[in-house]
Amino acid sequence: MERFMFKKIMQAVGEVEGLSAEEIEREMQIAIDSGFDNPDEKIRKEWTKVPFKGERPTPQEVIEYLYSAQKM
């Protein structure tokens, strides 16, 4: 997914929620970090399915993964 398309999605969600695209992305990262840091082994195993490049997944990487998983 191109960064442009991701930003459009964040803007659309932000409009619905009454927040900026940056606030939506920031809140998503907080939720991702919380889930990624969960000590439950079942949850940690699920995170291994999400491809990411850095220390932890970004909102864009999670959305890309969820989109591709839904298409299957």
C-alpha cells in the first residue's frame, strides 16, 4: 500500500472520529504497542504473523497485513 493511500485512509477515519489523520495514526500505534507488548503467548504468536521492518509494526504495516489476510 502506498503511503499516499494510507494517509487517505487515516484522513477518512479521522473525519469520522473528529480527529486528525496524525492523531488516528498515533492512537493506532499506541494500541499496536500495547498488543505487541502483551505477555500472553497466544497473542505474541499472532503478532509473529504480521510482517514489519522495524522494532514493532507500524499502523500502515498492520493495515496492510489485515487487508491481505481478509482477501484470502
